[in-house]
Amino acid sequence: VLDENRNKPLSASSKSKHLTIIQKVLKVAYEKSSLDKMPLIPKVSTKDNPRPSFSETEYKLFLQTTREVIDTKTKVRGIELGDELYYFFVFIVHSFMRPVESEVFAIKFEDVQVKENPPRLEIKVRGKTGFRIVSTMPSAVDYFEKLKVINPDHKPTDYLFFNDYQNRSTSLRNVNRQFNHILEIADLKETADGQTRTPYALRHYSLQTRLVKSKGKVNIFNLAKNAGTSVEQLERFYLKNLEMNDELVKNLQTF
């Protein structure tokens, strides 16, 4: 009925939300004995859209282009692109964090601890899926030290990135515009299958790359937990289009 009253059918996600509400109402009716049994609620099949990412070559081109626009003192909406933006991009890749207000934009210097054996940062994150401790890759330690160098007067309560913009929504919009500007210059705005890249593509690349560069040996449960997601989400959205390379095939064939 809902589809008949619309020019374009509702998405599977929207239909599922409607059904969830109906089910909750019927459950209340059942608990109050207005119904003698719970009706079966139909399932709505959904089509997964694997997240847009970068190939290794594309990622290297993206970083190279970022360095070039920084070196030429390029401005986007009057804001000059600097080293902090470069460290922001690589930090996401080496920490698996979401480029949203509640995660990487919310980190303060006091939330970060440098650990050894193995070298890593441990970051307190109050993100999309609740509180977690993020353990980074070793290179994130170096990026953290460089951030302290370019912000020599930082206080523990300062944001790790773009502290000049206390409104985190503003800093998020600035980064999105700068990210898009770099993609346009590098001709990387869309993937081969026509999907539009956002800063999330950096997180998707980091998760995919961890599986590839670990030669398939990374514990997928630990990876999901560290990234604040689930094994199911990794399989459905991040790893679905991952191409098998020689090392992954060797791992597949291991006795």
C-alpha cells in the first residue's frame, strides 16, 4: 500500500523500520491479551552495497596529490591545506576510526596513550557503537608525535585535529570539502563501478588492507572489535569486493 502511494517504492531499509514498529505495537497488544497470539512478521530482503574504498595504487596517488596541494599552499574556501590534513588522512588509515564528529574529530590529546611492545597508540573513543579502546598500527605513534610538533602549545584538552575549530561540525565540513578537492584533482572521486568516495573510504581501505597485508592471518573478530563494528558488517560491507591476491590464496590453501 505504501509503495502504491509513492512514485518510487520505499527502500528495503524503510520497509523494515515500518515492520519493526508494527511488530512492537502488536507485541504490546499481545501482552495486554488483546491478541491471543503474535502474528508472523514478514522479512524484507535487503541488497548490500559494499563500501567504496581505494586500491593500493589509488591510495598512493591520493597521498601524493595531498602532499602536492599542501606544498603549493592550495586553499579551499579560503582555508590553506596544511600538514595536519595529511596526518588526519593517514591517521584514519592506521587507526581504523570513523571520520565522524563522535570519533576521530572528538579525540583530544588526553584521550591518547603511547604504548610499547608492540608500539601503538591506545585511544579512548566514545563513538557510534559506544565506548571502546582503539589500538592503532605502529605508524600512528609517529603521526601522533608529528602532530605534537606542529601544535607545540597544545593542552591535554585540545582536540587532536583542527583544534582551531571548536565547532566539530565545522571542522568536519571543512575536511569533507578539502577531501573532495583532492579527489577531483587526482580524478578519484568515483570508484570504477560509479560509487562516490567520501572520507569513509579511508577507513574502508584500512580494514581491507589489514586483511591483505596480514596475508589473511589477522583475527577478524579482533579487527571488528577494534574498529567498532561486527564480523558480519566486515563481511557484508568491507570485505565483499576484496580481490584475492597471491598471499591470500596461499593462506586459503594452507594445511
